[in-house]
Amino acid sequence: MTDTLTIRRPDDWHLHLRDGAMMRAVLPETARHFARAIIMPNLVPPVVTSADALAYRDRITAAVPADMSFTPLMTLYLTETTDPDDVAAAHASGLIHAVKLYPAGATTNSASGVRDFAKVQPVLERMAEIGLPLCLHGEVTTADVDIFDREQVFLETVLHPLRDRLPGLKVTLEHVTTSHGVDYITQADGDIAGTITTHHLMINRNHILAGGIRPHYYCLPVAKRATHQQALIAAATSGNPRFFLGTDSAPHTDPNKETACGCAGCFTATNTLSCLAHVFEAAGALDRLEGFTSLFGPARYDLSPNADTITLTKGVTPVPYPAKIATGEGPVTVFDPGHPLYWRVS
Ligand code: DOR
Ligand code: ZN
């Protein structure tokens, strides 16, 4: 039985670091294991201009602990008034690696997102020209669509027409949660990929709702039924380079999660690699973990894989990790997969 695995150092292609005291507390949880991450721009106010991204990058870099190395890969938050020239300049200078599109109202801090796709067509055209990837929160937001169907309806009513209009645009469908999303990415022509989170590989909607409501499993897109979870596991462990890791680790303090109307987000940065090794081992696919965490993402973003490696070791006793991370804003609960984990980064 394999109990040691050395892989290229991983990257996280979808991460929420927040800002200020929260950022300073959660950043080491990612930087301990990951070399780089695509940083989500949904701050309040959002990271909209290249000047915003530059300032945010400086704040992140200044907060990296002295004994760790970590490179934030910045993104811009697409609004209906985003200036295509500013986006192109930020890309040309190497500052940004993607633009993030939130349909307005889809999730945390998405109020400045896109309502009318016609208004962002010029930016998207420019992005297609210069090869800048679009990261998509793929859910419709209309109240008449059931929350469990919002990704599937988005594929049909938004993504498909968008890619028809802009066949040259590099699109990453983020945090895929359905077999429909997996099938779309697997079968589509052109430049499309999908990120998959740690938590969507480990939980389905029963974990959130059966036997009591568990707010720390609530995220968006919400976890779907078990058959969809199985489709995600199959995709992640398939070795198809269109699927790679974006944890969507999204810290919220306990008071903001454990309340009558709690925030969406699972905080998985601390134990993501232990979780993933568990999932890949259970699928008989440990040899494919490196592609998912460390190779396919860099290839997608025209970057080299990291030169250094990490080693995962399977122990006989469970991996200890903290239940909560203390932050200046309050405690953040670490994702609990509901069973012990035995793989640790050594
Ligand atoms: O669960 C989520 N949390 N999904 C998102 O899309 C945003 C994120 C956050 O920022 O908290
Ligand atoms: Zn996210």
C-alpha cells in the first residue's frame, strides 16, 4: 500500500483571502502548503481596477509570514462599467491573471456584478483577443429558478450563448457542482476548463441538511445530491486536464455562519491536502492527485508548475488540525469532513 506521495507543490486556482485582520490570519493556512493562488476580488468594495489590484497585491505580499513563500495571482471583478483598456494594461503588465464574473446577486459581495451581459461584451471581446481567462460564477440568480438548478440553468441560458458569441474566450467554470457542469466541460469544444473545490468532493446536500442544519457546510453554489458529488469525484480523479483544484476556501466568522441567515462559504485552506489525498486514495487515483493540484492549473494559466515539491504521508493516527482559526474579527471554523483524515503534509 502506498503511504508516501511526493508531488509538485500545489497551487489554488480559486481562493478568498479577504483583507485586513482576517487576511493576516487565514493567509498562512494557504501559504503553508500552496505556492500560488488565484485571489478572488469580492472584497467590500470589490477589486475593480488595476490600481485596486495592485494595492491589494501589496497588502497580501506584506502579510506573507517571513518563513513562507507565496505568490498571489490577482484578478479583477468585472462590473458593467469595467474599462477594457484598464483590464488589458493590467494583463500586459503581468498584474492580473484572470477576470472574475459574478452574476449580480449570485453570492457573497456580488452586488456589483453583471446584470446585463451586453454591457460587458466589449471587455469580454478584448479578453478573448489578448488571451485573458474569464473565471465564471456559473449560477443564474433569478428567484424563479430553484437553488439546486441554478448551475444547470446557467449552462443552458448563459454559458452556452456566451461561448457562441465569443468562441475565442478562455472560460473557467468555477466550483463545478453538478454532473451537468462536468458533462459540459468534458464535451465542449474550445477553451474551457472547470475548477472543483475540496468540499464539493467531500459533501453532498445531505451533509448540510439531514439530521440537523450544518451552517459550516453551506456554500454557493450549494452542494447538490450525492450523484453529483460522485460525478465531481470522477472528474477530479479522471486525469482530464480540464479539471483542476480551486478550493474556494472562503472564511466567515462563526457569528456570521451560525445565525438565522448565515453566510455562504467553507473554510478548507487548513486541511485541503489531507482531504484531497483521502478522496483520491478512496477513488484509487492517488497517482492523479498531482495533475489536479499542481500541473493542470499552471498549464491552463500559461505558467510553469512549481519547481519544489511537497510530500504527503499516510499515518496510522488521525491528522491533528485546529477546529478553528482565531482571527482579529473572530473565530473561523475549519472544514470538518466528518471523519478522520490520515494523510498529512510532512
Ligand atoms: O460559498 C461561497 N463563498 N461562494 C462564493 O461564491 C463566494 C464565497 C465567499 O466569498 O464567501
Ligand atoms: Zn469563491
